[in-house]
Amino acid sequence: MNYQLPTTNYQLPTTNYQPARTSFVTGKLLTSLIHQYLPLAVMSVSLRQKKMIMASETLEKLNWRYATKKFDKSQTLSEEKIEILKQAFNLTATSYGLQPIKMISIKDKEVQAQLVPFTMQQQQVADASHVLVLCVEKTISKHYIKEYFSRVATIRNTPAAILQPFEAFLIDSFSEKETSEIRQWMEKQAYIALGNLLTVCAYEQIDACPIEGFEPEAYDTFLELDKRNLNSVLVLAVGHRAEDDMFATMKKVRKGVDNVVIDY
Ligand SMILES: Cc1cc2nc3c(=O)[nH]c(=O)nc-3n(C[C@H](O)[C@H](O)[C@H](O)COP(=O)(O)O)c2cc1C
């Protein structure tokens, strides 16, 4: 099967830029107006055209992506692609920039096979090139927040006095939160990372299956996540779709855009 994106003809309908002839505009004035405004008009059309092409390419790529049910186990993602996913994970936006998330990248096929029983028998984790396990910190301590601010100070060369009020605010605010509230907040950050990774996968033509159907406690024990002060939240299997994955050619099931977007 050829997974090349279908080529599309993005040619916009040609427009006639000839200004209407009017009785009161002299030939000279008309020429001067054409000289002044035609380049602008042409420029704005070509910008619009470029924007439309980019939007179409984005949607094509997002349509190409689907939750892969069957991976080709003979294929492995290149180191370069995996590096892109690692960098993209690290570049994910997080609330306050605190990054309470970590990603375990697994490519050991024996380990992957042993994850299947903890993943509701979903074979994707065994057959994928890599299994990415998105985790959250066990807790956010005062020390953790201080570390973040010292990173800001080092990387941006910001004086401590400028950072101090916000640092004090965050330490105070987190000390007042229930453990369950912090945990929920951290999990939201993991979901943001998952969304980000899925979009990057679409862009990079990496096949992926997001997986919520797994036993987090079993993963934690098996991967000894306790030692790293982490808890697993989500799994993302990445690799190459199998040629006979029937889900690859199925139509997307979505509500109409008018149903999910309200122009207010
Ligand atoms: C958070 C999350 C968890 C998911 N968990 C699973 C899963 O455990 N197994 C699976 O096969 N697909 C899983 N999916 C895939 C969805 O079923 C799929 O994205 C949805 O049906 C839309 O189909 P599409 O992604 O192919 O367009 C999950 C998707 C998300 C976003």
C-alpha cells in the first residue's frame, strides 16, 4: 500500500484584476492606480493562496493519522524520528511551565510483549516500533518548584528578586492543594503531551495509537516506576502501520464541524 499523501491541485480560480472602466477616471489616473494597487492585490492573493495550501496540507496530514490497530512489526522508526518525538514531548506546553511529566521510551521487544497482558491484550504495544509511556510525578514538592525557578534563572539569566514573588505564590498555592487535585492537574498535562505527540506524529508520518486501555498500576510495578517517583498515565504506541490494517482506510467518524464549533 502506498501511504504517500495524495497530491492535490491547490490552484485557486484565476481572478480578473482588470479594473472597471469608468467615465470620470482618466487613462493616466487609471494607469497610476493599477501601478500602485495591482502589486498589492497580487501579493495579498498569493499570501492567501499560500495560507490555503498550508491549511490544506495540515488537514491532509491530520486525516492521514488514525489510531493504528495493527503495526508492521518488521519495521522500526529511525533514531531521527524518535528524537523528534522526544524533543516534541519536551517542547509540550505545560501549566506554569512546571513539566510534571516524563516519558519512558521502550524499544525492547521482549519488554513490549510482556506489556500486552497489562494493556487489555492490545497487540499494538508488542508490534509497535516503540512504546512511549507518559508518566506524571508522584508529587510536586516545594523543592520541585524551586528547581524550576533556578532553571529559569540560569537559562534566562533572570535575577532571583524578579522571580521570587511568583515562586512564593506557586509554592504557597501548591501547598494548599489536595494531593488528588495536584494529581488531576498533572494528568491533564500528560494529556496535553499526548495531543501534541499525536499531531507531531501526523506531521512526521509516524503511525501511532494512543492507549488509555491499560492497567497503570501493573505498568508502574513492571517498569519499576516507583524508583523514579513516577506513575504511568497514558501509553502511545508508535511505528509503521501494517499493510493489512483495515482501520487505515476507514472513513473518519466525526460530528460535522458546525456541530462542534460554535461561532459566537
Ligand atoms: C486518550 C485516548 C485514549 C485512547 N485509548 C485507546 C485504546 O486504548 N486503544 C485503541 O485502540 N484506541 C484508543 N484510542 C483511539 C481512539 O479510539 C481514536 O482516536 C478515536 O476512535 C478516533 O479515531 P482516529 O484517531 O482513528 O481518528 C484512544 C484515544 C485517545 C485520545
